[in-house]
Amino acid sequence: MKNTMMKIAALTLTASVLFAGAAFAEGRIAVVRNMTSSDHTAQFFKGCTEEGEALGYSVDTFMSDGDDVKMQDLMTQAINQGYDIMIVSHANEGYQYDLVSKAVEKGIKVVGFDCGGDHVEGVTYTTQDDASLTKISLDALIEKAKENGAEEPINMIEVNTLGAIVPFDTRHSVVQQYVEEGKLNVVQLVSPSLAGDFYSEVNTGVSTTLANHPEVQAAWTASTAFLDGLLDATKNAGREDVVVTGIDISDTEVQRLSVEPSYYCCAAVDPYVIGVVDTRIAVSKVLGLETPEIYQFAATGIFNTDVKEGDTMASLAGVIEGFGSSDEFLSEELESLRQ
């Protein structure tokens, strides 16, 4: 994990250093992501990079650390640096439309992943099926809590930061639907700041809630980036009976599923595949091929019974459908470019 974080940290040098010092070849892709460092981000970048290079492009990746001001700066600089393609991840409403429009006006082909705001004509917007991701993870939570003797509504802690990125808000709306249907009772919403030390915020929030509310039977997180603080809090409280489920996967989550007894299910799309497919769509636009305005990645549930200690995202490719590779948008024209 430490090596992964160090590698990603190298990508988060100041925008001025990254752009000023780069010497680029023809056929260039900028991948700009409005998220913090994580294995998930690393594997998304890896998918974009490996597929882009296989198709003859040089690929540069940039990350804003969840800071919308920095994200706007990175997008603006990428627009002005002569890239052929921009893959924009998690740009928010308020600036996404304006900046992506500027990129399109300059002839840059753009794909947006999990972005907020209105859609720009000619851009493909890809998303995970957030409603399905949430339902898979919540249904698993309810199922396991019932196996442990709980009854609906299940008393749950929700770890989620509202108003930060569109997927978190979409996932929260499904939680609210389950509350209204009498399936869940959210005892506490723990809302860490994405730009701060969210491990401590999550750990403190969950620990305090468990101390004050012994009736808690489960905890759900909108992002597995919050899992370290959550799982440590349940263990330190001696509450490994609390059922934990969440959304998004990486090598770290695969290992957690195999060794953490309370961590039951992760609902996800392979982030490597997301990067690969987004890159193919963008290159298809360069080639003048037809591309959709919207493309949605199907959600999958990965349970602790699906993995064993030592498994990785790579080994899951032989177990979980849709992991490791995809044939989506792999046209004959793209095949002819592969190196």
C-alpha cells in the first residue's frame, strides 16, 4: 500500500512543474482526476495509460487531491498544452461544462467519467451504475445482518461525504430510499472532508457512534477509501459483529475481503477496465467513429467468499465477470492501431 501511495504522490506534483517540464510526443492523452490518492485511482490511471500506449499515444496523468480549485487549474492547463485527448474524471458541476466546452472548441476529444453538470455535445460521459452499486452493497448488508439475528430496519452507520462528487450524492439517495421503505435506519451519517485527514475523521466518527449507540448492527461506506478508519474503529470497539459493506474495489479491498471477518461485500466496477474503456472511446472519437453520449458500466458484487488471502485484482479476472479485461469499444479500427 505504501509503495502505491508513493507512486501516486509522484503524480501530484504542482501543476506548473508537471506541465512546464514535460516533453510530449504526438498523440497525447491527459487524464485529469478530481480524487485523492488510492489504489482505485492508481488502477484507473493504469488502465488509461496501458491502453493509450497500446494505441500509440503518450499518456500523462494528473490528480487534484479532491480539490475543485486545483482540478480547474489542471484542466485549464491541459487544454492549453495541446493534448489530443482529455479524459476527465469526477469534474464537478459549476465548472465541468465550461472547461470541457473550451477543450472541445480547441478540437480536443473528451471523455468524462462520473462528472457533474450539463453534458457537452460531442463528449461521451461514462458512469458506474451507482444505483445498482448501492443496492448490491445495501442488500448484502441487510442479508448478512439478518443472518446475525437483526431485524429490519437495520441500524446502520453511513460513511459518506455529501456535495463532494456526484456519485456520493446518487448513492446517498438510494440509502434514503431504503430508509423510507423501512429496510434501514441510519443512526449516524459520518461525513469526512475529502481534502483532509479523512482516516481520523472516519475513525473518530464511527468510534463515537459505536460508543453512544450500541444498537448499531452495520456500517456502509459510499467509498472504500474510507474503510481503514471504519474497520479500525469497529475492531478497537470490539464490534467485529458490525457488518460492513461498501463501494469500489482495488487490490487493497480484495485483501481486506479475504482477511477482515466483518467486511462482507464490496460492490464495484474494475477501475482498470474503466480506464481502458474510457481511453478506447476517446481514441474512437479521434478516428471519427460513432460513440455514445452516455455509457454506463455494469455493477458487480464481490463477497468475502469469492476471495482468498493472496488474491489480487489480476487473479479476480478469472473469477469475477467483467474484471481484468473488456471487449467494449474494441473495434477493428482500434485493433489496427495496437502496438
